[in-house]
Amino acid sequence: MDYSKFDLIVVGAGFYGATVAERMASKGKKVLVIDRRNHVAGNAYSYRDEATGIEIHKYGSHIFHTEDDGVWEYITKFTDFNDYIHTVPTRHDGKLYPMPINLDTINLLYGTNMGPEEAEAFVAEEAKKSGITDPKNFEEKGISLVGKKLYTTFIKNYSEKQWSTSATNLSAEILSRIPVRYSHDDRYFMTAKYQGIPVDGYGKIVENMLNNENITLQLSTAFVSIMDEIPTSIPVVYCGQVDELLDYELGVLPYRSLRFEAEWVDENSPEGADSKLGHAVINEADADVQYTRTHFYKYYQIHEKEVLAQPKSYVVREYPADFVRGGDAYYPINNKENEALYAKYVKLLNERYPNITLGGRLGAYKYWDMDKAIRFALDFSESFEV
Ligand SMILES: Cc1cc2nc3c(=O)[nH]c(=O)nc-3n(C[C@H](O)[C@H](O)[C@H](O)COP(=O)(O)OP(=O)(O)OC[C@H]3O[C@@H](n4cnc5c(N)ncnc54)[C@H](O)[C@@H]3O)c2cc1C
């Protein structure tokens, strides 16, 4: 391909790259978007199973939620959303409890019938009973915040599975607060002004964004395979991992990863009973259940009666996993040491490839929700000159 005919090359067709490409194309710039995967939408990608109509979220559940009017105005140019409101019960000893912890969680766990003020005083007393005033690790911090029973039941095992280590080995800093609501509110995203699931899925949103005469899309293409052919005068927005781009010269930037185990079940069979509970996601609080979350994607399609009525369900169990170099990078481990390594990589990249700008959650070495990826891409594109 003759790369010199493009004004800009965007590596990564996730929400960040797609937003930059769409905005720059709207300014009349010719943009090439490449992605190493065979689909667009990055980690948010979903597609419809033809037989059942279930929208499958390939890399785990994605619920769009934002407080940002500008992001909402922008993204709704490319899709409609349903009015799904996310709630996530957590399962302990076969029983479901609202999560984040609310008044009902507390009353169910303690077998009480407390009102808001009584419950607040009770939790404060439980926390005080611990006697911990200067928590030295995650476990001590958790107990000092909500008391031993709430912490041990709902926070300890889940976090130990997530981090694959004992909570006493984790830093107290990871746990700044444990949200507790002294009300019946069980919305997961309590402050979201807008939330929902795109009616035609995430893949379709990004297809719509990139459907522009100024944008050329090339899938199944790793940047490294074309890098040497790109004239250095052409700006590149790179939404991948900077350590990979520089061949891990300074070491590997650490991440936590995930592994998904999926199966089709019939809701009328004993194996499908969980799906019949009607929740899109259930958190798994117990230590003897090795996965952290179970997903039942059909329950995001709240208005699609045919999808809900048919007996098949696609059930996905999410297991935390160690990240290995070259594997799927999900959650950056943002401690001081890793941030310093990232800063060194950015410096090296700027010296060696001044035409490459890092973008997206991987390029920034940050966890961002979709709305943040779009917000940062909108802001970047507004001032970016090519
Ligand atoms: C398990 C999980 C659940 C999540 N759930 C939610 C949620 O419910 N709501 C929410 O708002 N957010 C959620 N997120 C966050 C969401 O996935 C991200 O905000 C979003 O994916 C960020 O988009 P991005 O474009 O920055 O990165 P990505 O989506 O990761 O896109 C980067 C793209 O770049 C491509 N790429 C990378 N390197 C190269 C290379 N060298 N060559 C070619 N292509 C390359 C990748 O293949 C990928 O397609 C979740 C994240 C995880 C991990």
C-alpha cells in the first residue's frame, strides 16, 4: 500500500482510535485505521449470534455509562441505546445480595431489619470493634472500613481472586473506600446520567463511526508488519502497548489479565438454572468458586422479547489471570514503579519516533471506561493538527 496518500494513520479500531479517525476525517483528513484483530471496536466488541439473537460481548460485559453530555451527544450520532440499568448481585453461599453494599445487603447478611440510621451506626460500630486505626495492608483497611463480617464475606475473597494473592499481601492504598449505601438503591452506576446497551451492539457503533469516505480500514494487520513502510513524515496515533512497540527494551509493563470460559445452556435444564435468575452479571464472592463473575448476556437485551423468550443462554465465567508478555492486557497495575517504567518508555518513544503519538487505554497505560476513551479522543482530535 502507498501510505504516503494518508494524512494520518491510526493503530487500533477501539473507541479511542475510531473517535480520532472519525473526527479527523470530518475535518477532511485522509485516515488509515489498522487493527491486528479481525474486527473493530477493540475490547468493547460485541456481535450477534444469528441463531438466538443474543449479542455476545467477546471480551466481557460492556455497559455504556457516562456523566458527560458531550460524549453522550457524540456517541448517540452512531447508535441508539436501550434503557438497561445495570445492577449486579453478588453470590455468597448460594444466596444473592445487592452490590455495592446497601441497606438490604446488610440486613440480609445479619438477619436484621435495620433502618438507614441504625444500619449506619451499626457498621460504624463493627468497623470500630476491629480496633484498626493504622491499616498496614488491604485486609486491615477493609476491616477498618466496614468491619470483619462485611469485609470477609463480600470483599476479601473477590479481591484475592482478582489479584491472585492474599489480601494481606496487597497494599492498603488499593482500597481507598468501600462504598456502602444506607438505602435500597442497587444501581451499579449510581451517578451515571446516561447508561444503556447499544441496540445493534458495539461492533456496529464503530462500523458506523468508520463508515466515512475519508477513512480506510485495514483489519488483521499488526503495526509492526507495516511500520517500516510508513514514511516518518506521516503522523501515527498508536493505541497499543508502548513496551511492545519498543520490543520490550526496558522490560514488560505489568497488567492483570482475564480468561473467559463460555458455554451454551438450555435454561430449562439444571445447568441453565442460574441463567433463569434473570441477571446479566452475578459477582461470585466465595473462595471456593474460582471465577469472579458470571455473565448472562441475553439479559442486556431487555426489550427483545424473542431473545429473552427462547430457552438458550450464553453463559460466560470470568477468571482473573496472570498477564504474560504478548497476551491480552486488561488492567494496568498502576503503582509508582510501573508508572516510572511507563514514563521511560514514553521518553524513548518520543526520541526515536517523534511522529508517533500514544493514545487509548493501552497507549496511556491506564484503565479507562469507554466514555473516558471517547472523551480523551474528542479532546485530542480538537487540537491535533496534521
Ligand atoms: C473486562 C472489561 C470490562 C469492561 N467493561 C466496561 C464497561 O462495562 N463499561 C465501560 O465503559 N468500559 C468497560 N471496559 C473498558 C473498555 O473496554 C475500554 O474503555 C475501551 O476498550 C477503551 O478503548 P480503547 O480504544 O482505548 O482500547 P481498546 O478497546 O483496547 O482498543 C485498542 C485496539 O488496538 C488494537 N491494537 C493494539 N496494538 C496494536 C498493534 N500493535 N497493531 C494493530 N492493532 C493494535 C487492539 O487490537 C484493539 O482493537 C471494560 C474493560 C474490561 C477489561
